[in-house]
Amino acid sequence: MTKGIVLRKMGPEDQVWVKDLLRERWGSPRIVTRGRVHKVDQLSGFIAEDQETPIGLLTYRIDGDACEIVSLDSLQESGGVGSALVAAVIETSTKHGCKRLWLITTNDNITALRFYQKLGFRLVAVHRNAVDASRELKPEIPLIGMDGIPIRDEIELELRIDP
Ligand SMILES: CC(C)(COP(=O)(O)OP(=O)(O)OC[C@H]1O[C@@H](n2cnc3c(N)ncnc32)[C@H](O)[C@@H]1OP(=O)(O)O)[C@@H](O)C(=O)NCCC(=O)NCCS
């Protein structure tokens, strides 16, 4: 792991920080994927810290033999924080016997598409116009996203896990 980054499990004491971070970065502590609303502070997660200062958060949910990354935020980009958090969730899903680690990102998020593909994730589905339905559940989702790209589609990526 990159020097200085320490990972720990998210706990009840982190709820305020987690909710504030999600509000700041995603407009709300609620994340919508595939028509499901996730209250991120109620999920499992990992927090990355540098000298006890939080610099990243990943939340996930295990359902049967699949693990979904629900949110991922790095507060110190290009320093290995995001990769370290994904490595931690790969380890946890492997321990739980998961066969698939998956996530949803939106069509505007070119950074995430690049990031996950470099880590071995594959694009497995484009859910066209799925964000229209998500907006009904979470009206805070903006019409225009990163790089001025209209946010329309949910893109599903997955990493198959070999036991
Ligand atoms: C996507 C995201 C989580 C990546 O986090 P990150 O901390 O920048 O990720 P990493 O540092 O591990 O990897 C990013 C890059 O840094 C490089 N890198 C990794 N470790 C490094 C290190 N020790 N030193 C320098 N560079 C490093 C990686 O190779 C990668 O290179 P690339 O820019 O050419 O792709 C981050 O950009 C983010 O928070 N984005 C906004 C929220 C978001 O979109 N989340 C995902 C939605 S599901």
C-alpha cells in the first residue's frame, strides 16, 4: 500500500463525517443504483486515513455471492487512495465467497471508467436513461455532470473474483 495510507473499517462514530462527505460530493447521503436507494452511512465501508485525517471512503453491500461498491471517494487523488480502498473491498468480498464485485457509475464519469478499467473491471451493461428513474428517487442528481456531459445512463462494471 502507498506509504502513509492506513485503512480502517467505517464505524458508527463515522456517521456524521460520512453523511457530510456524501452531501458535499453527491448532493445527499443517499445513493441510487439500479432503482435502489442506499443510505450510505448504514452500509459497511472502509475509510482511508493519512495521519488520522480521513482521505477516502468506500462503501459496499454484500448480497449473496455479489458485492456492490456503492460509493467511492478519494480526497487525495492520484496518490493510491482509491486503489487501496478497492483492494480492501476485493479482499473482503473474496473472504465472503463473492464471485462478482460490481458497481454503477454514470456515463459522464470518465475518471471512474478509466480508474476501474485499469484495475481490471469490465463494462458489462449500459442501462440507457436509467438516471431518469434515479432522479425520481433522488431529485438532487444534476442534469449535467462531469466535463459538461449530460448524465443519462448507468454504466455497470464488474470484476469476477476467482476463489
Ligand atoms: C475515481 C477515484 C475514486 C480514484 O481515486 P484515486 O485516489 O485518484 O485513485 P488512485 O490514486 O488509486 O489511482 C488513480 C491514478 O493514480 C495512479 N496512482 C496510483 N497509485 C499511485 C501512487 N502511489 N502515486 C502516484 N500515482 C498513483 C493510478 O495509476 C491512477 O492513474 P491514472 O490517473 O493514469 O488512472 C477518484 O478520482 C474520485 O474520488 N473521483 C470522484 C468520485 C467518483 O467518481 N467515484 C467513483 C464513482 S463509483
